[in-house]
Amino acid sequence: IVASAFASAAETKKMPNIVIILADDLGYADLRMFGDSEIPTPNLQHLADSGVKLTNAHVSAPICVASRMGLLTGRYQHRFGVYDNVYSPKENRLWVRERTLADELKHHGYRTANVGKWHLSGNGRSMPWLLPGPHERGFDEFVGIEGGMDDFWAGTSLLRFQDGRYISFDAPKYLTDFFADEAVAFIEHNKAQPFFLYLGFNAPHAPLHALDDDQAVVEASWISPERRIYGGMIVAIDRAVGEVLNALNKHGLRKDTLVIFLNDNGGGGNNAAKHTRNTARNVPFRGHKFDLQQGGVRTPMIVSWPGTLPGGQTFAGLSSSLDIVPTALAAAGIDPPTDREIDGVNLLPFLTGGNNGEPHDFLCWQQRQWTRPNQRSPGVNMRTLHQFAIRSGDWKAIRNDQPIADSKAKRRSWELYDLSRDPGELQDVATEYPEITERLATQFEDWQSQMQTAIQRASMNPKR
């Protein structure tokens, strides 16, 4: 049930605009309000000062496609059989039946747009797409890249949905700046009606491309050239965030707009797959994109709605990108759907202090492993192995290298970590706390039994 403080939003004033700003492969510690970063981000700092910083937020997957599916539906993507980056109709047979946040808001009169990265209809320049494009997933407008990564320079090929069809054109400027221009134009054109803007940057995902002026803003003298380029990419994101906020302020829309900033998965760092390495820092957490350690699934997250949410606050409750759909619907005064399970939680009562509990008793993850064979599993095709994880309070249980194609395969042992003392997940205490390990294992298995079985693949393309 929508909290009473927000249920009458549509009756008392214009339904609030919803803006989701999503970074791509950003390191948890690469924003100064979340870590000790040398990269200046004054506009994101302003956003945090005007809202609530969520320090215990997570995404539903450590990889692009699956994470975005969870974010846009408010449902564990495992419910529709998605366990990694998948691109074929067979593997997405249930995804195409899902309703997105854009579908829900459009149904209630919102003008909707996806600017930037889509990545949910195939990978790369795959027109005609294998799966429905943004215009069939609730978005009135789209401009951006269809796949998972692309060059950032002027001249990069983009798509725009216009007059009922997709038109290809070349980016006229550095891509992050162009996406900012498009986002501002969308706000300008739709300022008189409620709108939903999903601004999905492909930065700072590799390849590492940054403007010279943006690199110069990162004044640290001790960093590598690659790290400086990466920093310049974040400077460009920060500038884009400032332009969006300025556009909202210009038209007196800031107090009528819920803005949510987060990242899609952990930073690529220097140890992830070669195509996605970007020098991101996830400290103090272990792991990176592709992993179910905290470094792969914990995200910086900011929720700002001046006049409704308190400014300059920090919320440490266990939260998730799955919460964005029910939170946005509650802000708009729209009842949540009753025809399907929504796994997210409306965060508004928690962020206003009206609910002092935890949004989630636990969060679960299951992910197909993308690593190559290792010594622990000689002769095993790692692409048939999964990682399992569950987080409850400060306890985190993980099980890696679990074969799922063969039900008779020997199960790996669960590892257990106390994140209050060991945020880096370095000291396995499963043997010291067997009852906690067993409780979390049982909770995970109960959750897993509600999800769709993963489709096995003999081969896959791990890029993007």
C-alpha cells in the first residue's frame, strides 16, 4: 500500500517528474561523498546535499543487462530467467512480457524518454533488434547507443526514435555532453507535463575516452594516465548532472522532481575482463564488476526531492535498485501493480524518517560466472557455474563455482562474512557461526525456489 504521505500526490499537485541517472561501471569509492576520491564532482555533491545519500544500496546483478532489467521492473530478473548478459529471444522469453517503470508511468500520463545507453534489445549495432526496442518498452523517446559500449568521440553512430522509426546519425560532440544536451532538451519540451527521464550514461565504462579539459580538472599528480582519463569521464558525468539540475531549476521544477542517481554494477577496476577494465576503485570492498562480493553489487546511490525528502542526510538501511520502481510509483501516487510480485520496497517512508526499520530483511543474488577455468574446478566449463550470495543485516554468505547443470554435482561450501568488521570479505567465519550460515543458506534456497531456472548455454559472448 502506498504510504499516506504520498498517496495523494496526484490529487494535491502536479504529479512529480521522475529522473533516473545511471552511471556505468563507476567505482564505489570514486565519488567523494562515498570514498576518498581525487576526482572532483561538485554537482553530484550538491545532489547529495539536497537529498539522501544511501550508503548500503545494491544492484540486483554485477553486470549491465541483468542489473538494468531489475532496475526497470522492480523485480529480481531471476524471476524471468536472466542470470547474466543475455541477448537472444530464447533467453529473454519472459523478459519481453515484463512491464517496465516507463510502461507504468506512461499509462498514467507521463511523457517518457531513454537518453543514453539501452542495451536491453541485443548487443552492439544489431538492428533489426532481436528483442523489442525502447519504444515498445514504454519509452516515447529514445536517443543513444543500443549496445553495451561505444566510443565517446564526435562521429560515433547513434540511434534516435523519431516519427515512428529509428534513425541513425553521428554524434555531433563528445558523447556524455551530447546526452546531457538531449536530456535538457527533453525537459525543455515537456516542462508543462509530468515526465520520466531515464538518463543512462555509458561512462565511465571502457573504452577510456575523455576530453583534455576534463582530464585537467583532476589535479592529482600521482595517478596513472589511464586513471586520469577515467577521472575525466566522471568529471563529464558530473557536468551533465549539473546541466540537468540547472534545467529543472530554470523552469521551477526542482521541487516537483524526484532525482535518483546510482550505478549499474561495481567498477571494472584493473582486474576485470579486459574489455571492461577502467581503473575504477571499489574500496573498501572486495571484487569488481562480474563478482558477487560487495565490490560487484554495492552502488553509490543518491535520492533527492527537495521539499519532500530532507537534505544532507545519510541512510544506511539495506536497500536496492529494485526499490526504484515502487518508490517512483509511490511518489507519483500510483498504486503498485497487483498482477505480479514486486521485489523492491517504497523507500520514501524510510528516507523521511517515517519508518525506522530496514527496507529489506535480506537480498539475494545468483549470477552465471564469467571467469575462466581455475585450479579449484579443473576441466569444468566455468560458463556452466554460478555464484550465489545473500546479504542479511551485516552478514553476507557467498558460494562460488557451483555447477547447476548437474543436480548431482558436489555443492561448494558457503562462505560467511561479517561486514561490520570485515567489509572487504577477507575472513571467512562460516565455521565459527554455523547457525548463521545455515539460516542464510536456507533463506537463499527458499528465494531460489521462487525464481525461474537459468537457461544453460554451451557458449556465449562475454563482452559488453
